[in-house]
Amino acid sequence: MSESAAADPGSRNAKSLPGIDYETFLSCVHCGLCTASCPTYKETLDENDSPRGRIYLMRAVADQRVSLTQAIQHHLELCLDCRACETACPSGVEYGKLIEPFRNRQFEVPRDFFHRQILWKLFPDARRLERALIPARWASRLGMMWLIRATGLWKLLPAKWGRMVTLLPPLRAVPPLPGRLPAEGTRRATVALFVGCVANAMFRHVHWATARVLQANGCDVVIPPDQACCGAIDFHSGRDEPARDLADRNLAALDRSDVDAIVVNVAGCGAMMKEYGQHWPDDRQPARVAFASKVRDVHEFLDELGWEAELGELAIRATYHDACHLAHAQGIRDAPRRLLEQIPGLRLVPLDESDTCCGAAGTYNLVQTEMADRLAARKLRNILRTGARTVVSANAGCTLQILRESRLQGTRLDVVHPMELLDRSIAAASR
Ligand code: SF4
Ligand code: SF4
């Protein structure tokens, strides 16, 4: 330890805070330019619920000026990890590199039934989740899910179960994707499609649409069957090792020499996979860095590749919601809009606060329910003002959250992935 570090209690302690570079605290100049972009600050107007306030709190704990009290923990738990503050910050403060390791390593890992059996065991396992959804699928077909939601019966269930029931989308029976789908016309690229866990169990039709769009644009699509959950659920709830093991399973399954890119259509998974090289400094890190460099969000990939497929007319007024993990974590805003604006007849109307979090934020809407509901209501108000009844979202969690809010408020919205609209437009061109 250097003399100056030894003389500085903050700096000395920071070295013992695993995963946090103390310099990142120092890069915040307390200007406050991030606060207006922070969804939780916009709701509470409490500086402790702002990025600047949270950085201050974490640094105070690191410096041992305060201990990690329940009140401080609450302000840090209320953070959505949406990274809107990173987009807004002119000093380039990498807030995610503070809040994620801080919460993962300073907070006690929860051990309740919900975390052990649902979040960590059920959600990351697509096959298990699909089996667990069979009763819900039948209930949905018989109209019982509608009845449970419409009559408010879900409120009689234990809180988290009730929320999960209201979050369920219409569950369609969609066959699994095969191991390989060939390019249409001349092959321009070969990609591995990441299908994940919750998305594969609930939104497999989006994976099919994505694969068809890629094929129509000259891509061979391989779908390795032994791929796993991206690890975000475990990582964001403080379980480093299971998250690392899932990452390494994905390296083994998806990092093939014959693929040009690993394509992801769920913003949260894509953001996690692009960061595989940052989280676990062991001898596998170089392989994870190389893997991460091949990960592409599907919009980013198609935008770079150049669109080729013929598009037919879709007479739709739609609005686009920026998923936080696409806009803020991956910096992708224009590519999805550019792709959608090619569709003849589609009118894309701007959405106020399009990049303000809808409150989904991974599993946030199951654990921080009050703030999640406030942000969902705010998002729906903005959507309804556009006059559009088709909402385009490139993240499964946002889709679930916006659908839930619209159903609870009695409004009818079609919430779709950009790939679904592009797939429909390609189909329309061939009719
Ligand atoms: S995080 Fe950035 S924008 Fe926010 S107070 Fe610090 S320096 Fe300013
Ligand atoms: S990550 Fe989002 S919720 Fe958290 S401080 Fe930044 S802007 Fe606010």
C-alpha cells in the first residue's frame, strides 16, 4: 500500500471493498446533472434516491464515515440499475460499476423461499419454467387468467404470487427452435441466436420472428441447445458464482469458430453478456472478454449488416419504448428506430420519457413493488398520450411490465418486439 493510501482511511478501506475501483467514486464531481434523468429521484425528489446521493452514500460507507444502516440500504436497493445516470453524466461516471458490486458484495444475499426456489431455481431454467407454466397455459386458454385479473382475485394470493399472475403474458404453444435455420438467398453471415430462459419460456414466438428476420437478411442461424440463462438474475441478486458458471456454459455452447456474432434479442441479457469480461477476474477472463466482443444486440447487428429483405405494408401507429439495458447499458437507441422506420405504412410516434425505466428492471417489479407500480403508471400515461396502441419494446421484462399495467388500467395495448413487426412486414411483402 502506498503512503498516501495508508494515510487516507477512505482509500485504505476502498482497497478492501471487492470489485470497486475507488477512483470511480472520485470521478463524480457532484454536479447533479444526472438527477433529472433518475426515475426514482423524479418520483421521490429525495436526494438519497438520486445517483449523486447514492454515490455519496456508497462512498461514505467505503470511507467508514457511516455504517451500512437499513435506511442507506433502502436507498441503494431502490435503485433500478437502469443506468440512465450514466447516459446523462458529462463526467463519464460508470455508476453501474459502483452499484452492482456494492449491492452484490455488501448486502446480505437473501435466502427466502422466493429467491431460492423461484428466482434462482425456476427462472434461469427454461425447461423447468416451461413445465411450471403448463397450468397457467391451460388456465389462460380457459379464460381463467383473465377472470383472476379482471375480478381482482389475484389480490387474495400471497403478494409475490399475485404479482407473478398479473405479469404473465398470453402464453402461446410455440415449438422449440431447431439447431440450425438456413439463410435465404446468398449467405452473408452465420450467427448464434441466444434464447435464454424466461424469454424462451414466454416469448419463444419472438425468437422465431428474430430467426426469420435474420434468415430473410441472408443469415444462417444456429441455436445451440446447451446454452443457458445469461446469469443476470443470479448476478443482480448477489450470487456471483452461479452467474459465472452460467456465463461459462454459454461460452462453451455459443462461442463457436463458425459464427460471426452471438445475437441477442433481449436487452437485459445482451447487456449482461457484453459484460462477461468484467465480473470475474480469474484465468477464464480472457476467454470471456473475447466472447463478449462477439455479442451483438439483434438491432445493432442488422443495422451494421445492412437490411436486404423486402418489406410489405403495415398500417400501424406505434411508439417505441427504450429499454434501459439497450439505451443506457448498451447505448443502442437509433438502430431499432431505423429498422422500424423502414416498414411501409408504419408511423412511429415519439414517446415522452421513452428512456425512463418502466419499473421492470429485471426482478425489481417483484421486490420493489411500490416504486415499480409508480413507474409503470408513469410509463402508461406517457404511452396513452401518444395515441398509439402498439408499443414496441426490445426487452421481455419491459413487455411484461407495460402489458401488466395496461391490463390493470383497463386499456388495450399491443406490446410487441421490433422483430415481430419486421417479421410481419416481411410476411406482408410475400403475400
Ligand atoms: S454522477 Fe455525473 S452527473 Fe451525476 S453528480 Fe456525479 S458527475 Fe455529476
Ligand atoms: S441507475 Fe437509474 S435508478 Fe439508479 S441512480 Fe442511476 S438513474 Fe437512478
